[in-house]
Amino acid sequence: MDNPTQEIKPLVEPATAENAPLRLPKLVMSDVAQGTSEHLEPTRAAEPSEVRKFLNEKSSGRLADGSFAALMLVCGLSLFFIVGLILWVLVMNSRPSLHAFGFKFFTHSVWDPVSGEFGALPFIWGTLVSSLVALILAVPLALCTAIFLLEICPQKLRAPISFLTEFLAAIPSVVYGLWGVFVLVPFMRDTAGPFLEKTLGWTGLFAEPNFGVGMFTASVILAIMIFPVISSISRDVMRAVPVSQKEAVLALGATRWEMLRMGVLRNARIGIVGAVILGLGRALGETMAVTMVIGNHPDISKNLFAPGYTLASVIANEFTEATGDLYLSSLIEIGLALFLVTIVVNAIARLLVWAVTRGQSQRHA
Amino acid sequence: MSALPQRSPGSERALRLRRSLTDHLVTVLAVGSTILVLVPLILILGYLLYKGTSSLNLDFFTKIPAPVGESGGGMANSIVGSAVVLTLASLIGIPVGIGAGVYLSEYGRGRMLGNAIRFTADVVNGVPSIVVGISAYAVVVVKQGHFSAFAGGIALSIMMVPTITRTTEEMLATVPLAVREAAYGLGIPKWRTVLSVSLRTASPGIITGCMLAFARAAGETAPLLFTAFGNQFWSWDLRQPIAALPLQIYTYAVSPYDEWHRLAWAGALVLILLIMISVTLVRIFAGRGMLKGGN
């Protein structure tokens, strides 16, 4: 180890000591001598350099800067414009129904287009029940998967599994619906339905008749659809917990679960609640898949096998065939309610997630 | 610490056993739930491949839908219609989305207005697509007097903007400040720096974001129900109703005919493949992007 360095040193030192001081002036001198200075010197004194001139020509300074900034600002403000426009359009178009029914619209449980009676309660019930059941099914699974991918999963499997779970989010809603109609509905009718009825029938939540289409099938589809949202965002939130926290708990002799419970879950709980609410927002507004399997019947029933109807699916089903102003404006008022509810739900969820991941580079699903 | 000596060795062992049992139980639960989640995914994809490939043929890509009762027919017009509507949506949505992202990252950082826009983008991202559909109906379709491809494009572009805005902002944030300072040092004005330096450096990530928004829009059905409406025939006119792949899948899936169900599966397979291919292409393309953008 010592010998080579000792041999090299004498080789290097003379080289720098002798050549460097000699070469540097030589190079500079040769450049100057080649006439570049003679050509440049007079022009430089008279006007700005070539580079400066080029830049000045190509960029008309303040005007371009100002108008570019303004253009970007307009693009940014367009988001306000979108929200404002949607709100204005919905309010304007639902006025006939707002006038005719007032607040009673949301507490009235009869939806009869033929006699002109419109009450949105069955749809609110259907939306809430299907979304909540979906959350009950999806949240434990999503959190367990997030924990698995973050702490337990071997490094090699992590990328493919997280890609697969995220791929669930890329499947279009209508494809879920298609699968639901031809695979899940028969399965619910013939296999899972009778089993649930036998084991949980005493609760009154699962009772005959079971046609396969109904609230519970819709909830299962919804659960599959919101799973990736909850899983990936709660993973981001858990990842935001400082490693030192986990190491501190582990250093006290905690098992892995105790470390997760005390070090990770407790610190990330606000963000996890945010992720769950974000999933709720997605479930509330989901349209196509639910419309295809929920049965589309405006009933309020405790039985989860009974067909239901949601806010989004009534719009999807009846909007194009709505005759008469009152019918149409009632449907638009349902849209308005859906819009306001999802805005509020999403705003709360975002604030909660921000509270935890603020300051980190944020990654979104 | 004072409690420790009072504990008998037996209870100590029981405690340790309980802790390690809980730990193992949680591990098993986590592994089990992951498997449980992967099952429906594999079922969906497997069934889709099985049903889709068995009913895909050349006719699917070259013919328009056959009348009820006749076998055969395809979805050529739906594929073209989807392409038309999506092109229109991208032409509107991508520039606006990138512009808003540039504003957030380069001009609005740390300002009230910037935070408000960022928040609005996140919230608009969660607005149900069906609500966007009725709004586009009320604004465009009612004014025009009939359903149109144009209205469908507007509705989808609204779905695309927030995603693109947020990814653009995040990707621009990864561009090192030194790169921008180097540009300023050369006397390049800010607008030129943003266009030729910041956006260029971040372009792989931004393109990925745009493609993801595109893929999401490609599968949207609800906003098209009352805007593009669907069409059983060829149409190139932006002012007329136009067919779209997700719409056609929906129509066929809820129909009572086996022949149409078969086509719906083929359509779903094609839709998924198109989405997957576009996303994968972008991954590869973005992976060897010019400067890799630090992402």
C-alpha cells in the first residue's frame, strides 16, 4: 500500500510543478494571439456582445415575462373557474325542483316520476349504505396490505405487488361493472349469498330473496375499487413517519407489531383517517359499476340483498329519459347534492392527509 | 421498573409468549389480506383475458356494430370515436393542466393563491365524473341543442386537468434550483427558463402524468353518457353524437343478447390493453428521457 503511493508522488509532483505554470500562460497567449481579441475588442466597446444581442432579440424581456406569468395564472385560475361553473350550472338548472320541494326533497322517500313526486331519500340511503359497507370491507384489507408492503414484504416482491394493487386503480369502472354483472352477481346469488344468509342471517342484514344484484354486491365492487386509493395513500402517510421513531420503539425491545402500533400507526393515524375519507369520497361518486349491479330500485331496506339505488346511478339511468322540467331539475339537484357532499368529504380528507405528509415530497395515487 | 421484580417468571414468560403471538398473528393477517386482495384482481384479469380473447377477431377492429339479431359486427367506430374525443380532451386538458402546474411551482409557491389553487385541484380530482357529465350537458349540449363529440371532449378535459396540474407541479419541484440559476446566470428571462429548462428537465415525469390522466379519461363512461351519447354508425363530425369504447361496452353489457355480451368482453379487453400499453410505453419512454428529471 505504501510503495505505490510513494512511487507515484514523485512522478506527479514534478509534472504539476513544471508544466502547469508553463502551459497556462501559453494557452492564453495563443488564444489571444489567434486574433479573437482583435476582432472582439472593438465591437465589445461599441455594443453588447453577440450572445447578449442574440438573447435580447429572442426574448423581449419584461413584456414576454409578464404575459407568460399571466397566462400561467389564467391556467391556474381555470380550476376555480371549473368549480364555479359546475356549481353555477347545477344550481341554475335545479331551480324548479329547489322551488317546488325545498329541503323536503332530501327527506321525502317517494320517487315517482309519473305522478311528479320526487324525494331523494332512497338514493341517499343507498349511497350511504353501499359506501359504508364498502369501507367496512376495504379498510382493514387496505391497511393490512399497506403494512405488509411497508414492513413485512421481501424487497423482491414489493415492486410487483404494489404495481398489481395499483393496477386495480387503472381498471375502468365499466370493466368492473362488466365483471360484476357476469361473474360477481352469479357468485353472490349461488355461493356467497346462501352462505352469508346461513351464518349472518340472524342479524336481518342478509335475508331472502337474493337475486345476486343488490346493495351487497355493489358494496363488494366498491370495496375492490376504493381499495387501491386507501392502500396507497395510507402507505404514503405511514412512510412519512420518521425512521428514528420506529428505531426508538424497536430499541426499547418492542416486537414488530408493537413498533407498528406505537411508532407508526399512532403517528400516522390522522393521515390514515384522511385516506379512508378519500376512499369514501370515491365510493360516494362511483357510478357505472354500481349502476350495473345494484338493481336500481328506489327502496329503503335493511336487507343488504335487496336491490337499491344510489345518487349517481339514478342520474346515469334516468337522465336521458327524463321528461319534463321538474324531473330533469330533480335529477340535477341530486347531482348538486352529490357535488357538494363529495367536495366537503374530499376537502376534509385532503386537509387530514396534508397535516401528516406536509413538508415531504408528496406522492399521489 | 419497580413492578418488574414482583412478576413471577411464569407470568413473564406468558407475557412474552402473548407478545410474540400477537406479532405473528398480525404478520399472518397482513400476508393473508394481501393475498385476499390479489385474488379478485387476478380473477378479473384472468376472466377478462379468457372471455376477451375468445371473442376477439379481425371484425372487431374493422366493422361497425351489427343490428340486433345479426351475429358479427365490431366496434371500429367506437375505437375511432374514443380516439377523437380523447384527442380533443387532450388538446384542451394538457396545456391548461401543465400551465396550472407551472403556475403552482414557479409563481405561486408559498402564496395564498397558490395554495388555494393546489387545494382546488385536489378537490376537483374527487368530483364524481357523472357530475362533470351533467355540467357539460347543461353548458354545451343544451346550448347546441344536441349531443356532440365536442361536449364529450370538454367533459373529459375537465377530468384530466387536476391530475396533470398536480403531477406537473410535483415534477417541476424536483428540478434542482441550480439548473434554473444557471439559466438566469446566462441572462435568460424567466419565461424562457421555464419553457426550455425547467419543463424540459421535468418532461419525462410530466409526460407520464399526462399519459396517466389520458388513461383514466379513456376508461371514463359516466361523463360521456349525456355528452358524446354514443353512435351505432361512423361519425367524424364533432357536432354530432359519437361512439366511444366505454359507452359501447356499457350498452352491450346491460343488453339481453349473448352476442352483444361477447362483444362487450372483447371491448373491455381492448380497452384495458390500450390503457396498459399507453402506460407501459410511457414508462419506457420516460425512463430514458433526456435528463431524467431527478425523479
